[in-house]
Amino acid sequence: MSSQKKKTGIVGGAGYTAGELLRILLNHPEVEIGFVQSESHGGEPLWKAHQDLYGVTDILFTPDCPVDSVDVLFLCSGHGKSRSFVEGISSWEGTIIDLSQDFRLKEDGNPFVYGLPEVFKKEIASSKRIANPGCFATALQLSLIPVAQILPSEVHSTGITGSTGAGVKPSETTHFSWRSSNLSVYKPFTHQHLGEVRQTLSYLGFKGDLNFIPVRGDFTRGIMMSSYFDCSLSEEELIETYKEFYKDAMFVDVVPFNPDLKMVVGSNRAVVYPRIYGKKAHVVCMIDNLVKGASGQAVQNMNISQGFPEGEGLALRALRF
């Protein structure tokens, strides 16, 4: 354990991912919260946006971002805002963990490493600029990366996500009366997370087609990812491949039974269930979209980059009942 706590700042502190970050960071033994910025709530107590924090902390939202007062900065603003913010503090030497999609794709001049610990842990440990993966992207990659080198030319995946994946701002498709007892497909084959998934899978050796169908679920939290592809491995060989790949992955479990969302909701865990049916492999992956799919993974990346134990502050039990 380090002798002095690291100070953290949150930019865009009123949304769901920031709320999850606060829930984790307030109980993290190695850090203290330096500031939480919000344009809409400046000067107000955190509970004005996150009512579960009433009586827990007296921290106030700040309208500005005193980055020189912190060591680690989490960017929780909407997609498209992080790039200009980072450009404005280009000389700042602290660690930035961006939860938007602005820096996930490798481009000329992009100093951010991709923050999927199960593949890029060494790069994360030596970087001060980390692009946190998307929620669908996390579930889809954890489903496929152990077999990326042997995947056939075509993979089919369907992911069902809770309404929190759409963010805190209300819309027609997050309204309770529309979402309740309802399902709908959106952005088939074109979801914005596909670019980062293909980037990682290509790095690991997969050059084929990834066909992804996202579905809006009638629940608030969690992602169920279901993927299938042609496979010549026996079921025993497939399961062993996944177990071997994830043997050192702190938050990924290869389970021996068909999983459900309540195994992971509220936790930073991912569960993966690979099986063979005839000549097809079928892989189920469950995560909490706000924790392992966003804020929990961001804290995991902070722990790795700052030299803390990887699981520090992340001993979160799933809300099973």
C-alpha cells in the first residue's frame, strides 16, 4: 500500500458512469476525491445528482476543473467532448482515463492506450493516457478474444443491454412507459463499438466479419452477449482454451453452467460460458454495463496504472437478490 493517497478528479460528474465512479472511489483505500466537475450542478452537493450519496459525503460539485490539484482524472463527459478537453490540458502530466469513445481507435497522434486489461495490461501499467472500452465492446471482446486466432471468417453476436447504457438524459427509448415490457433492435451491424472490437480482434489475429445486433432490454443494468461461430474444437478443448486465457484475469470467470445477469449486476465481474453444439461454438458473456463495462473497469485501469493492487476498491458483490 502506498504511503500517500492519490487524488482523483471527475469531469462530467452528474451522469451514470460518474455516479458509479463515486460509489467505488469513496470506498477506495488508496485515493481521495479532489473534485467532481459538473456544468449543470456547480456548487451543489453530489446528492443533487446522485441521491444514494445523501449523508455519505459533503463534497460539492465544482463548475471548473482544477486539474493541477489531482493525480488522476476521469473523463465522464459525453462522446465528442473529451478530445477538446484533453487538447486544452496537453501539458498536464497526470493520468487521464477517458470513458468516452473519443480515443479508443488507434490514429496518428493518439497517445491513449486501449484499456482492456485482459489484453493490454502491460501497456496500461506504463501509460498516463488510457481509453476505457465501451460496454458492449467489453462484453463482445471478452466473449471472443480467447479464440481470436482460430475464429472462422464470420462471427455472429447479439447483445442485450439495460437502459442505463443510453445515459442519464431522458429520451423516447429510455422512458419507462416505452422501455418496460419491451424489446427493440437498434444500430444493427453498425454500432459504434464495433470499431474498437475489430481493432482488438485484428491485433490478436482475427480478420473476418463480425456481425453484431444490439438490442434494448427492458431492465436497467447489465449486458448479455450471445455469440456463435463455426468451430472444429471439441467442447473440452474450447472450455480449456478459455480457462487458459483467463487464468490470470482477476475479474473474468469461465463458468460451468448457463449464467444469468444477476450473477454480475453491481459487480466488476464478467462471466463467460463457452459450449459446443454440433459444429458450432456458442459463447455467453454477462457483465454490468456500468461497472465492468465502464466505471469499474476505469478504476481497474487506474489501479494498474498507479501500481495499486488490481482489485483494490473493486470487491463488489453482485446484487443477486
